[in-house]
Amino acid sequence: MALEVTENTAAQVVDYPDTAAPASATATFYNAQGVATSTPAVTVDAIGTGGAAVVQSVQSQTQFHVVNATGITAGRRYWLANDDAGWGAAVLVSEVDGVVITLESPPPGVLTNADSKLVGLRLSVTLSATTDTADRGLNNRVEWAVTGTDGVVRHYRTIVDVVKTPWPDSVTPQAAARFLAMSFPGYATGLDAGHYAELARRSSQRVRNILRSDGNYPHMVGDRSVFEAAGLAALRLECATADALIPAGFDPSQYLIDQEHVLRRLIAEAVANNWIDRNDDGEVEAGEVAPMFTMRVVRR
């Protein structure tokens, strides 16, 4: 998804390679016209000792102790690898308690003592307020050239929209936790903060995707608070597709179809009579506030 940053600010852009841990990286920022405006310095996440946190003991496939947890932050992704077994993958750290690390979900390989390690994966740059974010506009980009620890150079791209007011998430981790505690209490007891954060992030993205597909760029929407109900519908849908949480008595296929319809209807209702600043000039103009129309269709 496109990252929204506020105009005239020194904004941070973060990305995570998904193929190998980075050893070094360079970045170039391009505006929507394809003109390079800066080459900001890239910071590669450094953790543990010598850039790695070696697993000391394994409690489960989602919880383990490391020798040195310096720099490991809950909510960030890291490269978890077992070189002896020949596997490595990006994982999300959900909680950090001293040297005890809890993952949001199990890795694709088996964790073992000493043979497994976490490596920094996060890349970050700071955009200039004078050269990069001075003008509002969509589809600017950061082009990354990342040299992995395996020696291979890979290229990535992060789309950056420079806007006046970034779009807030429609679902918060707290709302996700409350919903699951009320609807699926037995399942919720085994979840951690990172899982709720991921559910909230993906649910909010569902709302953003539908708005963008209809040409209603989220940052141009006047009143964002009216999307709370749509966010809850997106959360129900995300729980059903990601965690297979279907209320008892419902046919799974029909439940998904019904929730898709509910989500789109609630977004349409939220957009109706809401100011959409389509030309991004900060002025309410004709055609930027429109009601929702309904049409009755009779099948004969």
C-alpha cells in the first residue's frame, strides 16, 4: 500500500525486504514526474551482538530467549534464520520482555537453540521537508537497492503519497481485541498484542483499498470518523479469512459474501454526503459532496 506522509515535514519511510536479510542499502527518492530529488542515507536495523540475536533457548515455536535483545522492538519485522537447516523468513515480533521474544505467528521452519538467530530487517530513510515533501502529490517513490547478507543485490520500491492530512486507521488493535474477546473469547485468550495489531492493520487496509478503487483517495475524505462501522465489518471479514473465525451456524462461503456486501455498503454510506476534496485544494466545491443513490431492481 502507498505510504502517506505529511507535506512539509521530515518524514520517515520504512520498508522490509522479504527475500534475505540486508547487509547494506542505498535509496533514491523520485517525485511523480520521475525526477530524483534526493538520495537519503539508509539505516539498516542493527540488533543483538554484531547485528544478530542468537536464540539461547526455545519455549515454543512462537516464544524463545535470545542471548542479547538489544535493539529488538515489538511491532517490527526481523529475519529469522536457521542456517544449519537451510531456512530463513521474515517474522513479526509481537512482544519483547527482557530477552524473551514472542512472535506473532510461527516461522516456516523449526527453531532450535544456538542454530537459530534474529537479524535486523528494517530499512529506513528520512525524507527532506524542503526537497521531498514540499509539494503535495501522489505516487512519489523511494527506490531501494539492497545488498543481502547472501551478497545478492535486490531492488524494491515504496510508493509515497505526500498529503495534507494522512488517513488514520479505521480499526485499532484495541478494537480488534475487544471484538475477539466478545465474539470468540476462547480463541482470544491465546492471542498477543502483535496479532491484534496485524488484524487491525489488514482490516484498515481493506477499507483503504475499496476507497481507492472507487477513486476516493482516503486522505481527501473530509470526515474520517464515519468509517468506524466499515472498519468493524472489515475486521469481521479479516478474522474470517485470516483466522478462519466463522460464527457458529453460518455457511463459510455465504458468510464471506455477506460480509463483503456489508463492508461495501457501509463504505458507500460513509462516503455519502461526506466531503471528498477531489482536487485537493481545501475548498468545498460543487460535486464534492454527493448523496448515496439507491435503485430498486425487480426481476421478472
